[in-house]
Amino acid sequence: MAVYFLLTVILLGSLKSIPVYALNKHKNSDQSGPAGQSGKLPSSGALHNDGGTSDLIGCDRIEVEDVWVQGIPQLLTESAFRLVDVNQDGVLDVIMGFMTGTDGLNLPQVVCDIYFNGTHPCSGGLMALEGLTGRELWRHYSRHELFGVNCNVDIDQDGVLDCLGGGRAATFEAVSGKEGKLLWTFQNGDAKRRRSNFYTPQYIDDIDGDHVPDILAIQGGDPTAKPYSLTREAGRILLVSGATGQIIRWMSVPGKTESYYSPQVYFQVDGTKVVLFGTGGETHKGALYAITLQHLLQGKIEMARAIYTDNFKGVQTPPVLVDLTGDGVVDIVINPFNSTVVAIDGNTYSVIWNWTFPMSETYSTPGAGYYNDDDIPDFMVQFSFGPGFPVYYHAEVNIIDGKNGKPLLDHGIRSSLGAQSSQLSVSMEGKGHDLFLYWIGDCLGHEAEGGEFRFVNGTNVHEKSRSDLCKLRYKSKMFSKFLAVSSSIKPPGALIYYSEERIRQEHESWVNTSALAEEYLRKHPEAARLKAKQHNRKMRPKQHSSRFLKEDYLQGASVPKGQHSPGAKKGPSLQPQDDNHATRSRSSPTKKTSNNLSRQNETPHLNSDRGRQNLNKTPDNRRRQNVKEHPQPYNNNSGNKKRGGWSEQRSLPQAMKKRRRKKRHVGPHDDSGVQRLLSTGMIAPPTLAKDHPDYGHSMDVVFATYWIFPAKTKTLLTEDEKCVDKMMGEEAQRFDPGNKYYGLDHDAYGHVAEDECATKSHHQMNDDGVYESQSTFDAFNLHMGQMTVYRLRLKCTCSQVTNTTTDKRCAKMLPFENQHWPAYMGKKGDSHWFQAT
């Protein structure tokens, strides 16, 4: 099951080297968007011209400087980043999707009153940050999280590109890039599946004749479905009006299988437009299909051709589209979920090459760039190894030769956790000098150790995917790194970001939503009475839930200093949020005063876990130098909001000794919070003046991290399995009336054996921690962490030469407009390798 409800760098130059850009080695035409696509493209290999740059050497010395760092509480993201000049100041601004801690199906409206000052809806959306300062320019709220972002067309023709946002639970919207206002939201009843997600949409031709390019999108998946369940929601391909969001045509994917895929469009050599789409999931077979756009417009889905099939798992991650063969047609380099990276001829659909990493899976799109000195792009990939989603023992990063599909690194870059974000590249002058940027997650003192483990029986997928694996496996601490590798910078590479250096920054904007909820209950006794009545009601959150908990509501908490109490003059509205209402952008909070205390519905919620590993964050006083931190005034669609953290108590099996319920902790513990690595980030132009001496050697990178609280889980390692085997050998004791295990059946006794052995070895979370569990939920006690957005400047120079001591010189970074693979799904979010004209 694919559930994804849910993530850099700058450097030096000199004026006299600017003419070198005229010798740009990569001289293909741009095939990166519908409006700009040409019918035939020259090969990236054929036009990768050395151009007299053999005197270049690759940079090997990276310096990192903070441009700005922005802490944003109560939000998290797995979104792509897109660049648009929102405020028309000549500097590209950052647009990204986000999710809040209130995202879910059938949540009562009161959550928006409590945690977001009455802004409805409040579960997710898009936001724009000023490129120069990180200041928030606008924030648009939607019914659910938005993560698939395309900002390639000015829909309302106001001079600023607008953004499409695809997301959870049938949320698909067009938002003004200039003001953050809603332009339209997808509402078609017959074509809309309430629980299925939208992925990154693509613009196609103007089908309906209104002079606005129309849209190709896929809706699919059901986050409530269990792994290996036989019943799955069929994925749907939709053609949507770019101007209005109305359906032009829709159809189910072949075989009516599930789909979690962001589609692509490319040209055959004769100008025929071809659409690519994938089917299947983590535990269900699938395929990559090709169909002409004309057949799709005619509704002839039976004409789709399966060009790659996996009989066990699906095709979910977008490819890189780049011409490897030199025939003028892009080829398809893709990581199917199951163990393989494969290159497929875009003209004949024959396999060019493939490489398998046995017993592995991946959610990452390859990162494309030139690693060796030939004319064909190479591909950085990351695979996680283990029994399968969502349990992995370790991860490896490698670089695949685009010419023959073989690994270029003698040994993969191994880590205990890995990451589920995709890789980027910084394009450089000359052959084989590009920088590949990638994330890893690992455990302090146990780097790259790996090792087998399993969770105790009965641990659900949601809890597995949110576990603090470093603490459970090694009694250690999680960390993350963002690194740069090239042919001149040997693995694991140069450090760009290290979570241990950012602890203080990534916690200092956190605020306590538990205290906000308690204050609300104090001011609204009718809500408190309802909460007390519903306290013991079991809710059934969605698989992979990432937000919600159920607990005794906060005792002894107060609103943090300087924080106003939310909704002090409003009564609670406990009706479920309406997924069918038109989402509105606001300059001030909605002031609903309904006192309808309707029953709280079952509350599956939309998550962002998708089986990924988690990375820990802890408070500290360390701070990087030269950080410009800006306040958060913004012209947005809500009022100012306050944010906070969470906790949970988990009951043990009945045969175990009951634990006493403790007073709830109201803030993050010193070791609380697991960081998520879901959003890839984006390369951006340097914020330096063009005549700055470092300009040619510098590029910026923008990315986000966020942290949440872990699930309270237990794991079994090899020594624990021996303990369990010993207890199971003594199972006859459960038939003894005088024994504490008397009355347990076989399964219950096995569960107790696992639980006791994990407890004995301390492969479990501490009782006094702050946790989130799928088994409990309380709308009056939602807990939220902090998202932190970074803009860093990377400067890359050469330690081996200077312009005054040798006839060789240091390769510079290509201008941003010529960067080949600067973002998730490429420069324009369409999976095309970018070639400048």
C-alpha cells in the first residue's frame, strides 16, 4: 500500500571566466513543458560537447553558508519546491505544499477553531516564501495536504505563474501565484474518489479551446487499505480544464489497479505525444504504461501498452526522461519500487540496460548528472534493504553509469536508515564534474551498521513507519546529513547539512498545542463535556496516520508565554469538516460560532509516513553563523496561528503488569521528536550580485526538514529472538492455574513472550516519553512539531589549482537557467532532463 500523506548549497567564481558559459557542453533544446516542448530533441550525448574545456578540473572544496533559516511550527511537508517570482522583485521565490497536524478524514471542525484560530479549512495547502529573506508572502489553506506542485502556467494571466496542487483525499486545486487566492478546486462528483490522492499534474494542449492549457492528472490509492488487501481503489486518469478545474474526460487505468503515479508527456520522433503512467503499489503488482495522448483524449485506454511489468510490486516513482541513445527521443530511466533501476528506449520501448539491488525497495526518483567523463548523464539512486515495506535493515546510495547501467562506485554509500527523498544535481562546466546531492539517515555510533530486527507481532504499519529505530535497535540517536558527491569529491561526500548542528533552530519555533487545546476547553465547557463523554471511545485512524493521538486531556498545562488563547469568544463546532465545500482563501479567520456538538466521526487520518524511516531531533544551543532569521508577517489566507507538541500512553497486553497512567508531559522531552526526510528541495540561483567574485562558483539550495513524535513500539533483535524461543519452549506453563500466564491462548502467550523479551533488553521506548499511536485519537489534544526551511549557499572551488599557478582552472557552476536536474521531477516538474537551447 502506498500511503504518502504525507523531504542545497552555493559557491565561488570570477568575472573573467564568464565567457566560458558560451562553451556550455550541454546544448540541447528544452523539452521541459507542454508549451515549450519541441517535436524532436537532439541527444544529450550527441551534444555533450567538450567545447575546449579539457583544461577544467572538478571542484573539490565546498563551503556552506546560511542565506536564511525559517522555523514554521505546526506544519510539515513532503512537497516538491517550485520557484516563481511572486512579488516581482527579480528574485525567484519559493512555493511549496504543506500539511498541518489537523489533517484527516471526518475530523470535527473544532480542530480549526482550537489550533488555527477558526481558519477553515486548516489541514494543508500551499505557501510562498520570499526568495531573498524567507519571509512568508502568503499562505493558502486547503481541505487536505498538497504535495504535488506544478507552477508552469499563468492561468489568470496576471503576469505571475500560478500553481496546481495535488494532494490527499481528492484535493486538487489551482492557486494564484501572486496572491495565494484559490482559482478553482476539483469538485466533480462522478470522477472524484473521496479517499484517493492526486499526484503531480502535467499540462497538455488546450483541449477545450479556452486558450488555457489543460491538465493531465492521476487520482489513486486508498490510505485506509491494509497491506496485501485484495480490494483496491482503481486509479483514474483525468483530463481537466486548466481554466476551471472541470472534468473533460476520465477513465480507469488498465486492469482497474491502484495507481500512485505522477504522469509524464513526451514526443516521439514523428511528433506524436506519448503519455506515461504507472500502476501498482508496495504490495501489489503493477506496470509502466505508454499511450498516445490522442488515444487518451479519445478514451481508448485499451490502447495503453505495458512497457515494463513487475509481477510482485508496482511502479510508483517518476522517471528521468533523457535521450541516452542519440535518436532524438527521450528515454526512460526509472526506479520501479522493487529492487531495480532500468533504462527503457523511449522510441522502441526495449530495455537499454537494467541493474538490480537484490532484496531492496525505493521511493526515490533517480538524480541525473554527469559523474564520469562521457557524454551520457549518470544517475544517483538510493535503495533500502530488508524484508520489505515498511521494515528495512539498511540503505545504500550508488551512481549508475548512464551508458551501460553499471554502478560507478566500488561500494555503495551505506547507512542504517537511508532517506526517502530523491536526489538532485548541480551542473558544472566540462565533463564529469557535476555535484550529486543526497540525504542519508543514520544512528550515532552505529553508522552503516544495519542488522536484522523485527517488530513485535501486532505492531501496525503506522507504528512501524514512525518508530525511532536508532533508539530501538541500538539505544542510540538518529541523525541526518545532506551531502555532495562528485568525481572529485569522494564518497560519502562533502557535508552540506547535519541535523546535530541544527537542533536548536529546529525546535526554537515550536509551541504547545496541548496547552492551546486545554485553554479552549476551559473557555468552552460544552466542548469539555463532550470530550469527557467521548474520552474512552476508540477511534480508527487510517493506516500510516502521522498526526493524531488519544489521551487524557492535558493536566496542568497553560498557554505558552506570549501566546493568545485560541477561539476565546467562539463556541466549538464539532461537525466533520466538509470535504465537498469550496476551499476559500482568507485574509482573516472565519468566525463560525456553531454550537452543534455533533458526534465525532470515525477519524482515519491522512498521513505522510509511507514506510519511511525517521530521524531524531533534540534541543540544543548550537547555531550556525551568519543566519538571518526573519519574523513571520505574511499576507496570507488566515490569521496568525500558534502551534505545539503531543503525547500518548499505550496499554500493554492484559497479562502484563498494568502501567500507571502518568501526568502528561506538556512539552518536547530533551530526546523527543523524529525528523522526516520526505521533501527533496531544490537548487536555486545564488542571491549574490552577478558581479560578485563568488557568483560563478555558487548556487543556492532550498529544502525543508520537520520533526514529529515517534510511535511507542518494541523491536526484537537476535538476542531477543533467543529469549522468545526460550519462553515458547516453556509454553506449557500457561496451563498451570497458579502461573501468571494461565488462561492465555497460544497467540496471546507468544505476544507476551515477545513483549517481555523486548522489555528485558530495553529494545523499547521509555514509559515517560511523548508518543503518537494509531490506536488512540483525541481531537482536543492534537500534537504538532516544527518544520524548518533552509536556504543555503554552496560555494565549490578547487584545492588543487589557482588561475595564477597553472594552465588548468576550476570548473564553474552553470548558470541556473542551464541547470539540468535542479528539482524533484526536474526543473519544471515534468521529469524532463533540462537542456538549454
